[in-house]
Amino acid sequence: MDVDGIAKASGSGDLFLAGEWRAAADGRTYGVTDPATGAVIREVSAAGPRDSAEAVDVAAEALDGWRTTSRRRRSEILHDMHAAMRDHADALARLITLENGKAYRDAKAEVFYAAEFFRWFAEEAVRIGSSFGDAPAGGFRHLVRKQAVGVTAFVTPWNFPAAMATRKIAPALAAGCTVILKPAPDTPLTALAVAGLLKEVGLPDGVCSVLPTDRAAEVADVWFRDDRVRKFSFTGSTATGRILLRQAAEHVVNVTMELGGNAPFIVCPDADIDSAVRGAMDAKMRGGGEVCIAANRFYVHEDVADEFTAKFGAAMASVRIGPGLAEGTELGPMINEAAVAKIWGLVDDAITKGAKVAAQGPTPDGPGWYFPATVLTDVPEDAELLRTEVFGPVAPILTYRDENEMLKRANDAEHGLASYVYSGSLERALRIGDRLDAGMVGLNRGLISDPAAPFGGVKQSGLGREGGREGIDAFLETKYIAVDWPNIP
Ligand code: ADP
């Protein structure tokens, strides 16, 4: 299937509700743009409160049928979905690049990563465990069951249009939950294509609805007023996460929150510098740096700072920038004009306060929301970009001499999502890893995301984990049944 075919499968931008493609109840639409040109690529139906309320009705109606579908059958549908995404990897990757802008090679990697959630949770679906035991005092028994939470609602961001959706959808379906997804306004087409494929592989109507919209708050508000929505899972900024957490409190809704990051990338004096540079490129440049686990601050030991800066600077300056679909592109445009303005603001602030541009790649002529790969040195501690997620291809390098002092600076952040350590000594790397305030640590690795591992943060980076064994637990309630069974010892 080509991009147009996938676009057709995504209903040419209509809402996916009750297993069918539909216009919004009030007929509203909005335009989705291509970040490489700034041009509108498709008008998409914009869900409103009426559609949102209907999606809850539909999800509630479908719940009993889905949670009582055998685990084996649920697992088979997820396996088929994994295969379907891989079969359509090229078309899905093109769609991601079209609406998000990221380089095609990153988009392709995202599709395989996104598909893998279906395989992992297909394998978990049949292993949801229950337990049975004796009360210590005797006289009765404990039966502990894991049951689907119920109707779930998701809000996802634009930086991984496929993977942020499947990371939530796959475990929810595996657990027996029904789903309503509101994708980011900038990137709804990929999520709609995922919905189209789910229908193709036999997911029953109403089990998963997708509601694109440019009026997020109105759509989400409906869920928080409806007692039937029992789980809310969000990936996005900490600021929006706080608002949604407050709303979720009203009905004490079970939440998973994947929020912002501000990852430190630590290069120890005994690190293999070439390997650290490769890891830094991975951790900084995947998806153009528009990634919540992107390395945001580089702490490099003084003894190796010159060598690391020279080699990393050379790699950054030679990054091939251009439209994501152009042959050989490594860095595509940023998501929109405001994102570019925000990154320039952070870089200008650092330079005004004394930072120097150690390396910078080119910016293409012509349209599109580009930001050049940039390395900054001599960055002062009060520079705003050390406190704020840059969400772009900018790498500030800071040096350190003393490990304890460096750890204090690295941990001095409101976020605690990812972190990276490069060292030739496992003992040193583990020691530093243990002391970092982060939910995830890459030791001599710049790529850490894996559907089979628990992804999530501490501090203001969020609550709960996605992926791994933990990923399905987030969609299960524990029910304890005390069984009165007379005449047992
Ligand atoms: P960004 O600034 O990168 O867009 P956000 O956290 O604002 O990050 O957006 C992430 C997701 O949250 C998007 O899908 C967006 O539409 C949604 N969102 C933003 N504000 C709200 C809100 N008040 N209620 C529900 N969803 C929201």
C-alpha cells in the first residue's frame, strides 16, 4: 500500500468511531501541515464534545465483549497487527515523515518500534497471572485476580505519531480494555492509519476509536466528567500533564503520565570517546532531538572535553539536513514554526549569557521549519536551555572535574526521565547510574527505548511505566477474593 493507499485506509482524515469513518458531529475540520513545506496536506475532521461522548458510549458498550474475548484470541489479533504494520512499514513511515517532518530513516525505525509493542503485548496477553493462596491464620483462601481496568482514554504527542499511540493501545487491548485515542493535532493521520489496520486485522468495532481534533481540552473534558472512563494515559509536556492530573483527580481516575525530560549525558574520563560520540549522536539527534529522552545537557570530564567536543562537533556539523523524504536526509524540519522560534530563543539566551557556538550545520534554503544541528560550549549554569527541554538539535556541553559535584548538577532538575553514562569502567558507570535521579539510564548506549523494558520517569517526568511487564499492569486492576472454604487446616 502506498501513502495514498494508507491515507485512504485512514479514512481520508475522518474520525474513526464505532468501527467506521465519520465526519465530526458538527462538521468541523482543520488542516494538517507538512513541516517541510508549511503547506496543508489534508483537511481532517475535528472531533468535538459530542463525538467524544459518543466514543465513551461506544467503548463502554464494546467493553464486555472484548474483556471476555479469550486471551489467545486477543493475542492473535495483536500478532496480526504487528505483522500488518511491518508489511506497511514503508507507507506508514512516509505518512509519519509527511505530517511530522522527521527523516524517513527515523520514521521507518519508529514504525518497527511501534509495531513491536503489538508483538510484545501479544506475548504478555496470554500470561496475565492470577494467584491463589492460604490465609496465614487458616480457615479461608486468597484468590487474587487481574482484570481489565475498563474504558481507557489516551492523549498522545506529535513526536512519535505511531509509537506513542501503540505503546498505549497494545497493552490496553492485551489487558481487555477498550480504547479512545486523541492524537496530537499536528499528526493525526498516522494514528488513523493504525486504526484502519486494526480494523483490517479483525479488531471488533468500537474497541478502539481515534478522535483527531484541534480542540483537545473540549474532547478530554468529556472523559473526566464520565465515570465510565477508568484509566487515562497521557504522553506530553509536564505543563499539560499537571492540568490533566488535576482533572483526573475529580473521579480518582487511574493515570499513567509520561511527561517531559531533561536528560544528562555524562562522559567519564575513561570513556571510549568514539563510542561516546556515536551514542551522543543517537541520544541527541534521533527524531531531530524532538524526543523526551533526548540528551539535553552534556557533562564531559575536563580531561576528555576537547577531544569529545571536536569529534562530536564534527559529526553534528556534517549532519545532512533537508526534507525528511529526500534521499540521505538525517535531520528533517522541526514540527512547526513556533518550535523553531522556541529553540532560537533558548540558543540566543545562552549566547547572550556567554555560550559559544562550537559547531553548527547548515540550514537549507527555501520553505520548511528547519533548525541547524548546533553544539554550544562555555554554557553558563543560568542558561535557560539547561532547565528547559530544548526539543531540537542543540547540544550544550558542560565540563566537570569532580564526580560528586557533577552528579549534583546533573540531578538539579525538575525532570528525571532518561540519562546516559559513558565510561570504560562498569563499576563507575553503575555507581553513577544508581545515583542519577532518572527512571532510565543508558550505560554506554545512546538508544534505550525497547517495548520489552519499562519506560518512564521520576520526579516531574511522570507516573507509571509503559512497556515491559509493567506496561500491561497499568491496564489491570487487582481483585482480591476471600474464599471461605470450610474444613481446611
Ligand atoms: P506540546 O506543547 O508539545 O504540543 P502538549 O503537552 O501541550 O505538548 O501536547 C501533548 C498532547 O496533549 C497533544 O495531543 C495536545 O493536543 C494535548 N493537550 C494539550 N492541552 C490539553 C488539554 N488541556 N486537555 C487535553 N489534551 C491536551
